[in-house]
Amino acid sequence: MALRQILHHPDPRLRQKALAVTRFDAALASLVDDMFETMYDAPGIGLAATQIDVQQRVIVVDTSSDKQSPLCFINPSILELRGVEEMEEGCLSVPGIFDYVERAQWVRIAAVERDGTPFEFEADGLLAVCIQHEMDHLDGKLFVDYLSQLKQTRIRKKLEKEQRLAG
């Protein structure tokens, strides 16, 4: 396992759409292990492969307080959404920024295990929000895209300034 570098907004690589995984092999298993290690180290509750500059449709999440409920979804797709919930979100690719986003309160998705076995999964509350947030990354979308243009501009300028000062 290895820690991977997390891309930060406004890096244009975060806007690329991920490609479907077609090979379920040791390299994929290693990627998933690296993603969990990177997510836990950050620390975060979700990570998409696109956030570490791997353009594959892979997300990992663990919303448990004890980090003992790791979930991996490969090639996830939404089958059904229900309800509406507004929750404060943050993102490892948009460090230090938090704001409220409206998403479905319940979700049912289809995905594939790391060994290639298809499955369906239902979630609600924080886990449902986290899954939707990470799935957005696979399509090149960030949670800040749900905010007003004014907030998006302020966030982008703040992060650009922080990157200039850091580097």
C-alpha cells in the first residue's frame, strides 16, 4: 500500500470523466488499497480515483467513526434516488471549504466488487450523501459546483492564492 497525492481544486484533472474499469486484477486491488490508505490518512470519509489522478470509475468510502466499515464501489451507477437532504459537505480536493449541498436522502446503486462480482447497495443519510459526492467526482463534478457562482469564484480564488503561497 502507498499514500497517493490528492489533487486540489482548481486542478483541471479533477474535471476529467473517469473510464469504466474493465480489468479486475492485482493492479486494481492495489489501487483500492492505496485509496483506502490515502483516504484514512487525509483524513476523509470518501475518495474517488479521479482525486488521485487515476481516471477509473472507483470510489471508496467509510463513514464509520472507528474506520471499520470500508466500502468499495467499482463502476457505480445510480438505480434509484429518494427524498431530499441538505447536509454540510467538505472535500479532500477542496481543503478547508465546507458548505451545504442538497442531495438525495436515500440511494440504491449498482456496482462491482474488486473481484468483478456485480452487486446492488442501498444507503441513506451520511453514507448516501458520501456515495453521491464521490460518484460526482467520477463525472468531473465537485461539490462546489452546487454552490452559487459568487461562492465558487471566492473558493477558487482562495485556493489559488493558498497554492501560490505554498509553492
